[in-house]
Amino acid sequence: MTSSRRRPFFLSAAALVLLAAAGCSSTDAASSVTVPSPPSNEAALCGALDKELPKSVAGEDRSDPEPASDLTAGWGDAAIVLRCGVPRPAKMSDAQSKAVEADGVNWLLEEEPDGPRLTTTYRKTYVEVTMDKRYAHDITPLAELADAVKKTVPARLEVP
């Protein structure tokens, strides 16, 4: 990916410092999530992903939401929440939808009032990451999750 394509997704150094300072405060995000119900073959991929997920993301320590499941993970006070095996988002059929690429993983971007929701594309199961507003223009969390996703959730399409 060229730097000109990345530029809209990165913040200035001053903004990143402000985000880091904001990251030290707790959030009002819920500490429980709906656990997905994927088919067994996708659930197996999600179990493998859970074992590879980092202990911290964007400076936030892992703190999984309730109910405990290998299909969900969280960092911070629900600042970053991952759900694996979610249904295909309807927005993926929208030709006007926005996408982000982070370290070799493509994500559908949906801007929500509480912060961005991103869902992997071109993978054998869908992995969704929701982040609170302080990560609205920061792909650092996605980049830090990319290796685990690439290692455990194979691409749906082979690229020559």
C-alpha cells in the first residue's frame, strides 16, 4: 500500500499524543457482547485466532468481555472488541462502502456513532473489530491484530 493511500487513516503526531493520553482514561463502553454463532468449521478458525491474539493492542491490556468465549476478545475497558465468526455485513454489497488495509488484511469500515466497526473481507470467516471514538482515525489496532488474523483465518481468495 502506498503512503498516499494510508494518509487518510493516520493522525498527526500531536493528535496521536492526545489519543494516547485519552487512552489512559476508562470508557463508558459495555463490557458484554453478543457471542457469534458461526458454523463449526468457522468456529475452529476463531478458536485458533483466539490463541494467537496479542496480550495488548494499542497500549490496551487484554480484558475479554462477558460472556467468556473464544469467539470474542477485548482490550481496555471495551475500547477494542473483537468478535469472530460474525455474519457477512450487508454493507459489503454496497459499492460505495469504505475499506481499510492494515498489514495485509482488508477491512470493511462502517462508521458508527460510538466509533468505527471494521470487518475483515476475503477471509474464510468474518472477524469484526469495534473501537471507541479515540481510534476513529487510527489503524494501529488493526495492524496489531493483522498477524494473528493472517496466521489463523485463511484468505477466501488466492492472489497469484
